[in-house]
Amino acid sequence: MIMRWLFEPVPKGRIAAFRTLVYLFVAADLVIFTPWVRSHANTPGELYEPLLIGRLLHLPTPTPLLVHGIFWTLLVLAAAAATGRAPRLLGWAVFLLYFEWMIVAMSYGKVDHDRVGLLVALAVLPTAGRARHGDQERTEAGGWALRVTQIAVVCTYFLAALAKLRFGGLDWLTSSVLAQAIIRRGTDLADAIAVVPGLLILAQFGIIAFELLSPAVFLVPQRWRNAIVAFFYSFHVITFATITISFAPHLVAMASFLPLEKLRPPARLRRRHRTPSPP
């Protein structure tokens, strides 16, 4: 039963679309969301405190050659991988380089949890094999890759709730966490919400409940699953609209729940540029 669920076949077109989305995001991430990582090329080496995985693998201290080399190589390879060519070779190369990029990014005192799902997606996509946009043939390998990514997405929520309760205890529910976030980086919308008595405390109860119940997305029928995933996305829209925190990598990984095979950008481009035949 579990194995059938883990390897539930999906259309290859879904894998192709998800692969393109993920690798294009990696390229965009380097220049839009994490360009600041390049500044670590000139950061003194004594400030580098590698994460546990970095220590276990004895990864080198970042240098200008290492950081800039990863940036330009990864930018080129991610764009190439987005085309779907050489999915295993390019896929593994992108995963290893982006993994090191994240080690460099998160080894100076700040660790973001919104990249777990994306890293898992990059790790499993090379195992899905070849896939073309619009292909309706079903693949178990691709189904496993998407399912593992979905599990990582849900674990991001569930473990975030456990971390809140572990380090903040039940007092987190009635604390001033959201109030402090609004003071630091709140928008006009957040300011309007903050003046409503008790609303922020109610929101904190709601966040914990939502994160703890997130695994329910796997237990409901498909039509309800789509509604839950839509709620996940709306939660992050509200988060960005109020306290300007972006979970872009997580949102990309969460696309593993969506029927992306219905999107066929290559076919649309061909139709758009097709020369009309003479009458």
C-alpha cells in the first residue's frame, strides 16, 4: 500500500514541466533571491562556520574562486537543465552545485528552512529520467520524485510547528512574535490588522494548527487536496503582503502537487511562431 502510494504514476509531461520550473528558478535564485551569497567570496575565512553536513563532508572554506566559480557554472548548467536535455548528468551537477551554494549561504549565522523542498526536488529529479512536455505516458519513477518532494514540503510545515513549540513552548501561541515581525518589516496592511484586538494571537493559534495539520493533504480526496494546496499558497501570499517574507523556493517545490502537464509552453511557442500557410 505504502509503496503503491510512493510510486503512484504521473504523466511524464508533469515531470517535464516541474523540471523546467525548478531549474529556471535555480537560475533566477542566483541573480534575484540570493545574489548576496557572492559577497561571501570576500568574507574572512574565520567567520565561516559550516553546517553539520559541511563539517561531515569536509567542504572547503569559501574563496573568491570557489564562490564565483559555482555562481557562473551553476547559472549555465541550470539554464541547460531546464531544457530537459541530459536530465541525469545535468540534474546531478545542478544539485551538487546548488547544495554547495546553500552551504556557503547558510554557514554564516542564518539558516532558512524554506529551501528544504527545493533541495529535495533537485536531488530526486535526476532519477525521474527523460520526459517531454505534454507527454501523457505515466511514469512511476517520476511519481516517486514528485511524492518525495511533496513529503519534504509538508515536513517543512510540520517540523516548523514542532520547532516553535520546542523552543517557544506553548507560550509561543500567546507571544508577541507576529507583533515584533510587523514592527520590523510590516506593511500598511499589517499595520491595519495589528490594531484589531486579539487578532494577532488568533493568527498565531491558526499558524500552529495549520502547520500541525498539514499532513492531512495526503489523506483527503484529490478535489480537497487541490483546495488545501491553494490554501497553502494563499497563506504565503498573505505572509508576503503583511510582513514581506518570501518563501519562493518553497512555493516552487510545492508545485509538485499541481497538474503541471496541462502547461505546454514549447507547443505554444511553436504555434505562435509557426508561419501561416498561403491560401
